[in-house]
Amino acid sequence: EDELVEVVPRFHFEEVNMAGGTYGPFVPMVPTKVPLWFALQLVERQLGSVTPPGWLAEDKVNALWEREDQSKDVQLLQEVPFHYQEIATLILRHCPDSFAGREGNVRVKLKDIEDLREIKLQTSLRELSEDHPIINISNIAAMELNKIRPFLVSALHQFRELKKGENQAWQASSGLGGGPDQGVSQGADGL
């Protein structure tokens, strides 16, 4: 909610000093940037309206969906603001008038984007294996990261256990006290 958004105030007020910075001055019908939480408070009190961020405009959301759809074969996530889902949800819920009657279209297309991105992440996770223990999470958003976090933690734990078992098996078969790297250095010291 600290994301800066443009608000068009319906009141006159000087600059406001807050912990996150100085915002204003507030002049009726003159846009100014404020944190999202503050903009939502102004909207709730009918003291202003929010101009959605450029990336949340209907044409930009449609273009993002096209890029996501075109890249679904390579499982590459398109660049989005890290908190795009949270910001979009708050603005769509509290400021639907800011979309000139098109908020339904934006909401549906954002859901389609979320679904495409989730499918890409699930496919990438299914392709994770011991031979290929890499997943590309470039451009992942906060909510998406939170959804896959339990799986990633579990998978990393399993990989660590497999590696530990592999090292123990190697030690037992070689008769050396250390792992593969230590065995090589011990052998070199004996020369």
C-alpha cells in the first residue's frame, strides 16, 4: 500500500509531511502522487479520485495478456510490478469509477493473466528434477511467490537430503572421511 499513485483531489490543502515523505500540495483537480493507502482514504471520504497506474489501463492489461499468452510455451513470466495483484485488487475494489465503466473488462483480463502465470509456474515446478534443479522465477510477483513458497521450501529440503545421502554413500564406498571434494584434496595431500 506504499505504492505511489496519482490522485485528483477535490479539496485545497498544503503539503503533508509523513514518515514516507512529503505529499501535496493538494489543489482541486490538479493531480498529485500519494501512497495508495492515502489515496484510498481520500476516495473513501470522497475527497478525491484515483487515476489508475498506466499498467492498469485496459489496453496495457490486454497487451500484457497477449505477451503472457505468446510466451506460454517457454514458461517465461512477463515483467509486472511486484505487487501488481494487490494494487489492482485494491484499486478495482475501492475505485471502480476510475475505469470509466471498463473495470469489469480489466478485472476479467487480470484474472486471465493470473491464471496464465499460475499455469506457467506449475509447469515449471513439474519439470523440476534432480537432473534439472533450476526454476526460472524471473518477474515473479509477490502473491505468486507466496503461493509457491511452501513447495520451494519442501523441494529444497528434499534436494539437500538427497545430496547429504549421496555424500554419505560416497564416503562409505570410498572409505574416506570427507565428501567428494574433501576426498580429492586428501588424495592430493598424500602425493
